[in-house]
Amino acid sequence: MDFKLGLDQSLKLNLSMEMKISIEILKMSLKELKEYLEKESVKNSNIEIIFPKSNFSKNEDYENYIENIGEEDESLISYLEEQITYLEIKKEIRDILEYLINNLDEKGYLVSTPEELRKNGGFKLNAFKEAINILHTLEPIGVGAIDLIECLKIQLENKGILTDTLLDILEKNLRDIGNGDLKKISLERNISLVKVNEYINTIKKLNPKPARGFYVNSKTNYIVPDLIVEVDNGEIVVNLNDMGIPKIRLKSENKKDQTLVLALERGLVKRQETLLEVGKYILNYQKNYVLFSENLKTLKIKDIAYSLNLHESTISRAVKDKFIKINGKIESLKKYIILDDKTELIKRNILKIINNEDKKNPLSDEKILLKLAEENLFVQRRTIGKYREELGILSSRKRKK
């Protein structure tokens, strides 16, 4: 009887450990999963974690990579990531910074607008703004800009020499500077040619390509997608990206270690099975958005849980920090979970209205409200301001060029 009791307790202990590991693994991003497994292998030298090798094929891109990159070239990504390791910031901000750093182009500019990057990454507005501000303080100064003007502006701000006149010249006369048309700049502002020369010399000392001298592999995203989404004959095909999932093996036989390895292996399998099931459901539910760019439909965690006969906490863990590759872009899976489709419809219309406005005479929130009313979308004025801020769009006064 004592022996049976011991067996029951042992079984419960093993099940508890396995369940705990499975729950933890499910909510991890691929990056967190890699770090977690590496720590386990350090704690237990008998466990070996074997990650898949890179799927680089020996093609023209690869050969160019080998030919053009010398040992003296330092990765911009590595250089920036090293700097943020010394910053005392929240994990949320650090994660956004890593995402931004790995979404820079060969010049060091962001590959897309901040609004698109934030939405695709599924980040909160205030945290995203904080991360952007921190990025603009990192060396080389100017990285993380959306274009040449902002890049130069960041550098001038960092030097403490940005004036209203300099900013005005940046925003309106870069082409004139390139053409050497100093007289036009002088007449427009009623300032001497000598003063214009001073301004231009200040601008010419700035670095228009902050990534110059660094290696930037624009084909590699730091965010490794968990799911690969493709469209085949009008059908959405969702597959797992197994490149981030390792094999686990024991270096020598040990019963205690075998139990842990088995729990880790089962946890990985369960993670992948659940993620694929949830991903397929979400992407197919939002099929019209994927195929025809229609508005996202209302879809809540509890709805997914009910449809898949899973617990809501399981769905929450499955979508947490998970990314998909779709239409050549990396996006957060949580982007497709919408609490209120009317809100999304209004936000998309606000974005469309602002994108089509006269940049020299941008629309106030009141005028945006009237344009929405023409589309039979009725909201309060303060709601416009709230949604505009959530989209990362400035007020009309600050948008004016």
C-alpha cells in the first residue's frame, strides 16, 4: 500500500512537472524558447539542445553575401543590440527595441512607417513611442528615422543645434541645396547668402546614411515567424516554421534526466500542435482580410476557445508573442484578434482620410468627424483624437508641412 501510494505521488509529480513545462513553453516566443532551452542545458550538462542549421541555399544571394562582407564589417544589428543591453529599461521596451533594430534598411532607416510597424508587432502605443525615442539616442545617431529629413533632424537635435530655420530648410529646401540654389533659400527667408551657407555647411556635416560602414542584412528579420502563411488558389495555407524548434537528446542514460527530456519534448510538440490549430482558425476566420483587404472581423479570445474546445488561457498563451510571415511581412498573430470590428473600420477610415489630406493644410479632428459622417460612421469628436493617437498619428498642427 505504501508502495502504491509512492507510485501515485510520483506519477502526480511527473504530470505536474510536465504540465508546468508545457504551459511555460506554449506562451514563449521562439527567442524566449531558445533562451529557456539553452539555460536548461547549462543547468544540466547531460542534456544537449540541437537547433536546426540555417536553411541558406548556395544561391547568388548567398555567394554575394560571402563575397561582399569582410571581417572588418560589423553588423548594425549587433552594434545596436549591444548598446541596449546596458540600458535599464523594462522588458517590454527592450523587446520593442529589438524588433525595431531588426526592421532597419540598408541606410539605417525604418523599413516601414512607425504606425505600420507598431500594428504589425502588436505593441502598445505609449511603449512603442518610448522605444522609438530611445532608438533615436543610440549610435550611430540617426538610425530609426523614417526618411532623410527625420534622420538629419535627429542628428541636429542630438547636437543641440536644431533651430526653426534649420528645420524649415530641411523640410522645404533639400532639393535646392542639392541644386546649389542658395539664392532661392535666401530670398524665401530674407536672410543673407553668408547665413544660408552656414546653414548648409551644418547640414552637409550630417550623415544621411547612418548605417554606412556597417553590415545590414535586410533579408533577415530578428523576429522569427512561428507560422508561414501562404495563399494557394484562394485558400489560406498555414504551416509551422520548424526552423526554430530544436532536437533534445541525452548525452548519457539517466532516468531522472530522461523524465525531464520527455517533458521538454512533449511540451514542444504540444506547443506546435496548439499554435498550428489556433493559427489556422484565426487566419481562416479573417480570410476576407487576407485575400481581399476587407476589414478585420470581431474575433475574441473566448470565441476561439469555444470553437476549438480549448481553455481561454490556452488561447492567450498560444497567441502571446507569436508572429506569422504573410505577404512577405512579419506580423503579430494577435493583430488578427479584434474586440470590435466597428472600431477597426473607423480607424482604417481615419487612416485613409489622413493619407489623402492636403499635407500643407491637414484636417482637424472636427473635419475628420464630418468626413466619417459622410460614410455613415458616427462617433464623438474625442473618439477621433483617441483613435488617431492609437494609430500613432500626430495632431493636424503637428502634421502640417
